Amino acid sequence: MPDDIHTVLVRCPNWVGDVVAATPAFDCLRQNFPNARMIAVIRRYAQGVIESGPWFDAVIGCDDRSQRGFFSLVQKIRRLTPDLAVVLPNSFRSTLSVFFGGARAIYGYRRGVRRLLLSGGPAPVRNQAGIVPRPMTEYYLDICRWLGLSPPADLRPSLFFSDDTARAAAQLLAGWGIQPEDMVIGLNPGAKFGSSKCWPPGYFGTLCDHLAATWKCKIILFAGPGEAQLTSLVVQNTAVPVIDSGPDQIDLALLKPLIRRCQLLITNDTGPRHYAVALGVPVVVLMGPTDPRYTSANLEKTRVIRQKLECSPCHEKVCPLGHHTCMTGIAPDQVLEESKQLLLEVG
């Protein structure tokens, strides 16, 4: 790489889990360009994921899906005059804004027509069926490797939070009646992706009963924006007391220390799953329509429960067959047994 790299722009992934998976690539760029100004371009709703991290000197929140937002982003990038831009999303739009923003060199995966806008980058691995799914952590790092950069020694995702955020979490936990000696199990019944990823709230309710009968524990229901009604349904379907965090409107920054406090997280295949991996928290993942190969890394403290069906993985946001069997086929008692085994394994 040229020595005159003063400003590096990183267009971050759009999904929360993918942002977490990209943190080793952020580490790689930071370590290989220690004197450069590192700028993150990231969707506003995901800014809390990278908050307090050591990677970036500045963060640009973007919404490039509207015409006004797109050209606003282009102007912001132009003012930065980036010497190097690394585009992690695969979309044409994410590359086009950086191209119009005047970045001197743009690198990313050479997919589709957007390859005409790139200075270079790896091609995805393909077979007769198309692009071969691989762990997103490695997928993003391969852009860095293509650039000739040395990857970090530790390829695990990482997350950070400030002292102020830790204090806010401690205050919230105390308000919920959680003491330092308590065993805490977190449940995440939602998924921003769509209903196809969601285990039924009634099943989560039954699982709460099982967990309370197995361990003397406090159970927290985590809710994302617009999911308060979902956690309320879980509460209605359990006979044991649970902590519904929905009314507290926990953002993605505050979620980090709260998940870190859990001895176990049970979740749909969505953002909090990746939080748990990055924070070293044992996690049981209920996987339906998504391909497990995208997340088949750093599974030392992870159990993935998945139905092997002919229609899965489909990656549809809503089940096209209407019966959602890939999720409804996972029984609460199976989740309990996997949770027991995982906690025995990790000690």
C-alpha cells in the first residue's frame, strides 16, 4: 500500500451482527494504518455497536436510502477527501456514494456492476450453485488480506463500552432487583430481519418456566425498537416473574454491558447473538431461515439449534410456506437441554 494514506474511510455493514463480525477487520485497518485518520460511515441505528471502540477517529451516521440522504453523505465524504475507502457491504449503493464522494482508491468485493467503481478487491468464492457462504468475519478480513495487510493475532470480534454506559447499566440492573450474586439469563425473542427468524413468544414463555425450575435465576427479556409488544406476549405466556426490558427502550450501546452481565443468552439468530460472542457470554442460538455457514466461526461458547429442512435456508423475511416449521419445530425442552450442556461445557 502507498505510504501517503492520511485518511481511511470505512463503509460499515448495515446489519448489527455484521458490524460486530467486521470488528476484526476494523482492528486490522487500525493496526496497519496507525497514523491515518480513520472514519466510519455507518447507518445511524447501528452507531451504538461501535461506540467507545478503539477503531475510529470520527463517525458519520448515514441514511443513504433516500435521495436527500444519499447526496448528503456524498458531500460529507467529499469534505473528508479520503485517500483510501474500504466498502464492506456488497451493495451498489454503498459503493456509489463513496465513488461520488471522491475517494482516491476504493476497495471491496468485486460483485456485479459495482466492480466498475472499485480500484480493486477480492472476488467472492463461487461454485456451481453461486457464491459460497463463509463466516462474515473471514469474509471482511479477506478484503484486508487482498490489500496485503497483516491481520490481527486475535480474530474474534470485540465490543467496548464506556464507564458512563457501564454505570447506566448497573443502575438499570439494580432497579430490576438484580444483585451481584444473581444468576442472570437473557432472552432475545425479536429479530429486526423479519418474522421468519423469530421463535414463537409462547415457546419463549414456556422456556422461562423451564429455566426458573432448573436454576435459581433472574430472566431478562431484551427488546429492540418496536418489540415491546413481543416481550409483553412472552410475559403473558409464562407463570414465573421475568424482567421485561421493553419499556426501558435499551439502545445498542447500553445493551452491551447488559448482555455482558448474563451467564447465558438464548436468542434468535440476530444482533444480540453476536454481542454475546464478542463479550464472551455463552449463547444458545435458535436458527431458522439463515445459512449457518455465515456465522460458523468463534463458536466455542455457542450452541446452534437448527431444523434441517429441505426449504432451509431460504433467507426470506417472512416464511413463504406460511408454516414457519424451521422455528416452530424447535421445542422449549430441547432448548433447555442444550442450555444445560453448554453451561456444563464452559464451566
